[in-house]
Amino acid sequence: MDSQKNNVQNKKRHAWVPLLVTLSIIAGIFMGIYISSYTGSSQILPGFKGNNKIDQVFGIINSDYVDTIKVDDLIEKTIPAIFKELDPHSVYIPAADLQSVNEELEGSFSGIGIQFNIITDTITVVGVISGGPSEKMGILPGDRIVTIDDSLFIATTNEKVLKSLRGPKGSKVNIGIARMGTEELIPFDITRDDIPVYSVDASFVTNGIGYIKVSKFGRTTHSEFITAIARLKIQGAEGFVVDLRSNSGGYMDAAINMVNEFLGDREMIVYAEGKNYPRYNFHSNGTGVVPQDGLVVLMDEWSASASEIFAGAIQDNDRGSIVGRRSFGKGLVQNQIDLADGSAVRLTIARYYTPSGRSIQKGYELGKGDDYEMDIQHRYEHGEFENRDSIKLDESKVFYTKGGREVFGGGGIMPDYFVPFDTTGVTSYYTSLRNRGIIYEYTFQFVDKNREKLKEYKTPEALTAYLNTLPLVDEVADFAVQKGIKKRVTLLAISQQLIRGQINAYIVRNALDENAFYKVLYENDPALNKAIKLIKNGESKPGIEP
């Protein structure tokens, strides 16, 4: 009939053609009515009963569509599209993904050891599991995995990502990383391994102060945290630094229980409220084990969710100081609802508020999740990581701590003491070594060749003293030449102390343990040193930074 129309338009017009078209349309209508009455397509099929339009549409497609369609597959593709029109943290989790999504907080698995989000069809690293293969190779939060096994990878579903990155222990996967500030893709050959799911990565005493690094808030976090506090108190800790940098969150109750250990009785920790979620207040119960000890919390731009609950409660109660940079800004509460087929939805049901009443959720527009995720990139480009004055505060959202200090809502937790991103010793030469994983690869081989000798040193201090007698920086530079990185003497001299510190830390980790690694790695860390100074001087109870 289309060819007839073209003939009519392009050649002669015949008077009988409109009549024929009309008769054809009428015939089609009557044929449709006949088929509908015969097949019963006006009825909603079993499994699609209901009065809403979605049920009716799926029923019609299932019964009347010209080709056979797997409606279940269509539903699986439709639901995520619906959730994309909601806030950035409401998600649908297919049945195939649910176990792997949950196990990062509750179990163990074999893979490369990252936490990720899919942003504009790209795997974006939001967290690196401490001690896992990716952390050892130098993968960083914010990295984007562009290629897998030398092929461009389009991340359409979590299931597809997990099938590609997880696998049997000992198997290998090659990934290409796009990193902020680096123009070319960075290749990594990663050997999969068992990924233990620990919450407290390290705890030790340094300069009389107990340091506790918490990477996530999982089922066992509170018990791990209490154990760490008890051990550090026995070792003489006079106060505590809780490091929540790059901690993307987890279970809210874990954060509440941890805050409780530092507060007195009936102090507000957090409250949550939503349209169908009546306000619920969470208070301390007076059983905290360290309600008076000096306390500083370390945060950065990747600290989110439960991390912000913890820091917000400490800050608003004037219990301790926050040191570092502005946190991520996630103040939405999700409830996981398991569905009959083994899938689940994590639906935002409320907002949580710090004790002063501020919401720390940064702004977003419904259905614009990609713009929301680019916020960290925009902060970096705007200079916020380097200069406190570059941070835009919403002065219309002013709140007050228990002691009357001003704090701001609308976009993360602002630190009491700002510490810029440390660029000391960072050169293009050092960046090349880091991006290619040269330092870690060298240190791994060094430990492998010198394991018996290294067993003589039982503490990180003793082992570091021995390592400092060796020309390891020059050896790394020579090793890098073998890997195709030209030795650049001037830049090597500038980066020498930074490279030396990382060499020592990686060797100590491989030879001793995770605690020793962080103790050496953070020996000259500006944020940690600031925190220790505040506690030692009795200044951890916050004041306004001059």
C-alpha cells in the first residue's frame, strides 16, 4: 500500500485509490476486532492482573505482539529505567546480582576487590577493598574501567560487570583505567583472589593516640570497632583518630552503634523522616566505652552516607573535631525490599538529619543521576581539593551545634580543620610509576627475594630502619626503565621522599601485616598528624579554625 501511495504522489492520481485505502482501513479495523474477540486480548493475562497501565501494557504485548517476546526480560530492562527517574540512590537489584551486592558487607568472594557504580555505561570505582588485588595494584576511587581484556567494555548491568571482573581465585583479568588528570588509559593485569570483607582495616597506637581506619559499615563493624578500642586502650591510647576517608558507607545501625561509644546518655545521634516514614530519633544510651577520650574524625570527598552520620553526630554534639575535606553528601535512607523472584529494590524512603537538624544530602534532580555523579569531578576542577575558599557553602542553610557553632547543610560535612589534598613530591615521573603499578610490583619481587632476611625484623620501625639503609629508590627507577619508563633524574629527586615512603610501606605490608602498612604509609600524613596534634594539645573539642 505504501508503494501505491508513492505512485499516487509521484505519478498519476487515480480517483479509486482513496476508496481502496478507506476500504483497507475498515477491513483492518474489523480484522482487529475479530482477532481480539477470538484471542481474548482485551483480558489482562495471568501475571499481569491489575488496573495500572504498566500491567495492561505488558499484558497486551504478551498476547498481541507480532513476534514472540520474553516479557520477563522486557520487565528486567524496564524496571531499571523506572528507577533512573527517581533519586540517584534508589536502585533495582536483579536476582543474579543480589548475592554479590550483599556479600561485600556480609561475606566474602573471589574477584579484583573493588566497589563500583555504573555511570554513563562505564564502571566507576567508588571504593577499593583494603588488601585486595586492586588496592595492591594501585587502583583508586574515581578510576573508570574502560576496557576489560583489551576490549572496550560497555557496562549495561551489574551482572555483566560482575561476570567480567569476578572469577576463580588465581585467574587473571586485564583492565584499562581512565584516571582523573591522566590522558592515556592505564593498563593493569590483575590476579583475582579471595576478598575478605573486613570493616576495620587497621588499628594501632602512634604517638600515644589510637588510630582506627574503618573502610565500610558492615554487619561486623561495631564488634570489630569495639575490639580495636579495647586493644588500643590496653596499649595506652590517650585518644582516638577514626579514619573514614574513602568510606562510602553501609549500614546505618553500625554507624549509630559506633557513635554511641563516644557519647553520654540521651544525646541525639541522628534522626530520619520521610513522606511515609514518621520521624524516628536515634539517641545514645549511656553505655559508651570512651565518652571522654579525645576524638578526631578524618574525612574526604569519598566519605559518604553512614560515614557522614558518624561525623555529623560527633560534630553537632561538639564531641570531637572533623579534619580533612568536605564529604560526599549522601543523606538519603534506603530500605531493601526483597521481591519474590530473588531480586530486590533499594528504595529511598527517608532523609536523615544530623542532631542540629541539617540534611547533608547534596542537591540532585530526579532522573539526572549522571549529573549527580559528576559532582566530585566538578569539585576537583573547581579547586575544592586544594583550597577551602573554593568550597561553595549554602549560607541559607545555617544550623548550630550544641555549643552554638555554625554548621551548614545542603552538601556534605564541612571539616572543622581543612587539609588539602597532599601533592608533596608528586611529579609526572612519580605519577607514571604509580599509574603503572611499578612501586608495588618492585616491592613484591623484593620481598619474594629477601623473605628470609626480612623475617629478622619484627616491628615496622625496625624493618623501616633497615630498608632506609638500602638504595631502593634507585632500584625502583632502574626497574621502571625495564618497564619502559625513562629515568628522569630531576623529577626523581623531587619525588624521592614520596617514593621512598611508599616503597617502605609496601614492603612492610608484604613482610608484616596491614597495621604495619598503614603505620608506615601515614607516618607523614598531614591529616593524621593534624589530628594527633589536636588531641595531644587537648584541642580536639572543636573550635573555629583561625
